[in-house]
Amino acid sequence: MVLVKGARVLRALVAVGVLGALVGAPSASGEGEPQPAASQESGSVRLYVLDCGYIFMVDEILEILSLAPDEVPSRDMAVPCYLIEHPRGTLVWDTGLPFAPDAENTLESQLAELGYAFGDITYVAMSHMHGDHAGNANAFKDSIWLAREAEREYAFSGETEGVGWGTPEIYSELENSETIVIEGGDDHDVFGDGRVVIVSTPGHTPGHQVLFVDLAETGPIVLSGDLYHTAPSYELRRVPTFNFDEAQTRASFEKLDAFMEETGAELWIEHDHAHHESLRKAPEYYR
Ligand SMILES: [Zn+2]
């Protein structure tokens, strides 16, 4: 990985080993330093599920998802965001649609209920930069962006017209954020202890990725991004017609199968409405 724009200071801090202390990582003189995450005392990882929108799958959407109407149990599609608390900091994974369907229940208000303002979040990462995942990306301009190189390049290429891509203005402020660029197909171990890891699964978009979270009580899970949109998409191995690269998508299906087999992780398909409905929502959490 490399650090880019706006990250010169960050790079210098890493070089002298200060960054770990800043974000609460263990260090030689770590005792008594500020503890940013609420789960610090127990040293546990917590996963909060947030509501960040809703999509109704009209016929045209089903069609581009390569699904027939009788293959899906419902036309509802969830749009979640997630907050991960780790003793060394926080990560917001996916930022939802740019508009909240419920003005009383925005991403901002859900984070506030947990005691966070946008600027408090250590890291932000998107499974990919489509408009239903990067909708609130600009709100995290003061966080460190964990960006897949291919996705970042494509997102700022000026050629993102097409299904799924919102206007680049929804994430434009990240271009100058402190950024850790994850190169090629590298994994990125977010907090350095293997419990929260970004895994490359390209194909839906050039730099699509999923998130592995190893929870002490719940067990290991994978947040799917849009590698699969619905449970039937997974069961039937459907590749959406608007994917960036079909062969790459199928290779990512196989890669994730092997990864789940190896880790014993359970797949959480983010947009799957029935699964999302079955989950505990913030302020409750998984650990
Ligand atoms: Zn999506």
C-alpha cells in the first residue's frame, strides 16, 4: 500500500511510529493515552448495522441484476452502512445513498446516537464507488480513506457515466483526503491484527472489495458489497449485466468461496432485504 495526496504528514508520522499512538494502537508508551473507541476497555471489535437507504427493484433493475421476477422473494433492496469499532479506531464501511429515506434517521443521526460525529471516524472505505455506497462519502473527508487503487483511478477518471455511478460530486472531497491506497489485489488489514480486513474482489467495478470482520461472539463474517446483490444472486451465481468485467466477477466469486471456506466466515449480502431485516440495528451491535 502507499499513501497519497494529503498524506505527507501521515507518512512522516508512520515513519517515526507516532501514528499508532494517535489512533490508539499499542505503543511503547501506550498506557494512559486517549482511547477513541467505546469498545476499548474490553478490547473487542463491535459491528453496528446502520440503515442508509432503500431501493425498490423495478423490472429494469431486476433485469440488469440478471434476475427474473420469480427468482426473488421480494422487490425490496436494503441499503446499509456499517460502523466497526476496534480498540485502535473506527471504520465506516459503505456510506449509503446520498439522501436518507427517513429524515429522522440519517447516517449522521445514527452515528450521533452512538456518540460520533463524522469527523470522529478514523477510516472510511467503500466496497465500491457506486452512488448507493458512496452517497455520503464527502461527509468523511476528514477520515483516512482506504481506497483500492483501481477504483480510485476509475472514480476520478471522468468516465464514470453508466449504471450505478452517481455524480462524482458525491465523493469529490475524498480526492484530497488523507488516503491509504491499496494496490492491485492486496488485502488490507485495517487495524493490523487480522480482525478487520479488506479483500479485493474486482469485477462489479474495477476495484470492488469486500470486508472481513472477525467477531469474537458472532464469528467471522464477510460484508459482500455488491459482489452479490441478493441471496438468489449468490445461489444462482448471477452476474449483473452492468458489471465492469464478467470474467473478473466470476473469478472473484471463486476467490470469495475459497476465502469463506478457509476462514469459516458467513456471507452477509448487504442489499439482501430479508437478511438486513433480520439483523440487529444500531445502537445494538454484533461483537
Ligand atoms: Zn449497491
